[in-house]
Amino acid sequence: LDTVPPVARAMADSGRIRYGEEQNLAELLADQADPFRAALDETRRSARALSEQAAQGTKEMQGEGESLDFFAAALGELREKLGFLLAGSGDEFVFYLEGDRQGRVREFLASPVDVAPELGEYFRERLDAALLTSATLTVQDRFEYFRAKVGLDFSGRETHELALPSPFDFKDQARLLLPSYLPVRGHPDHLAAMVDLLAGLARDYPLNTLVLFTSYGTLERCRQGLLESGLDPRRLLHQEPGGSRDALARRFRESRDSMLLGTSSFWEGVDFPGDSLKILVI
């Protein structure tokens, strides 16, 4: 995205940024998008022409022609989706880009603000039954909020609910520490103090430690600080924009004295059972 320096700089810091109609990506990226659209149109015309020729041939050729028709239709849908993503307009979707620290875009994405109707249809039409389980399904011990958000109320399907107390003995098996002496975020000494804290943990408690950040920029600066403090690079794992979370998590589970610096997807949907996680820093 050399044509959009501010977007590239923001991408380099967070790995993901939201955009909207006001960014005018369709015009800013016209030099790259227009040739792609032209190539899609030309390929679609060629597929349709070949399909028409195949329709005059043998039964086998007619079958190939039908495949070409599907291909041409898919190209048309791709062209429409490209225009939709570049426009970034409307209140029903959240538009964002994902990329790397060099500001290069890997993906354009659009997420619906309300997924309940679509999920409700999926539950109704495509599933005989579903079991949904998590440690965080209830709000004030009730399931109403969850049911509405995931579309169960739209599905028309019968639902059964069960909330169980946690079997985890928090009093005897966990300890919460709040380092109130740390400078507040934004203070010039905040990063250095955080690096000192993490380096001390790695030195005094060589146990698998997960550290969660809210941006790739802070994560990277902290990683550099830990390396400069003398932490063995073999013990330090870190997430990068576009990298495989699952591969990184697998390496972490196989270790017993690593420090994993993560952000984004590591905030949810990842499991480290038993000794694979001993210390969590947020």
C-alpha cells in the first residue's frame, strides 16, 4: 500500500486496522484494482465463450461447459466482492485490513455487525443438533444474551441450558498479582519497567509464561528489550502479523520454560492445559 502511507504506518503498528468509506480505498488503489477487475472480466468472457462452444459438442463437452459457467459466475461474484470491500460503506459490516509490519496488505475483510440472523438460519437449516460449551456463556448466570447474539433465538430450534460451577480451586491453585508500582501506560518509563518485570519473571521463574499485548508495536519493542536484557532467544516466542497462531501455540505447549508474547487471536480461543501454561501476564 505504497499509495496509502498513513494506512501502511497504522498497519505496521497493529497488524490490523479498520477502515470505512472516508478512507476512499477504491480511488487510492485504483491503479492496482482496475487491472485486476479487467483481468477478471476478460477471463469471465473467455469462459462464457468456451462454454457456448462446448454446448454444441458432445455430452462430455457439454458437461465441461457447465463447469465453465460455474467458473464464470464465481468470477463475477469475486468482482462484486472486491468492489464491496474497496467501498467500505454501510453500517451493517465492519471493514478492516490485515497485514505485516512493513505495511503490506494480506487481506481485506468485512465482518457483519450482527451475525445472529445468519447463524440462526444455519442452526435451523443445516444442523440436526449442536452442543455449545464454554466457560463464558452466561451473563449474571443467565443465557439470554448469548442466545440472542449467536442466533439461537432466530433459529426456531428448541434449546436446553445448563450452567455448572467451576471445578477450579482458585483459592489454592491460582494467585493474582497486581504490580501497582509500574508506571502507567504512556509514561516514558512504562516500557522499560515492563521489560524489567518480564525479564525478572523469566530469570526467577523459568516456567511457560504467556504475555498478552494490545498491539504488535508494543509487543515488538518489548521483545527487543527482552533480548537486550540477555534472555535466551530460544526461550522467547512471539506472534507476528499473518503468522500461524496454531503453530506458535504448539511450540509453546511442547516447551516448559518459554515466554510467549502474543496479541490479537491469543486473547481468545486458545487452550494451554496442565503445565503448558504457568504464568499469564496481561
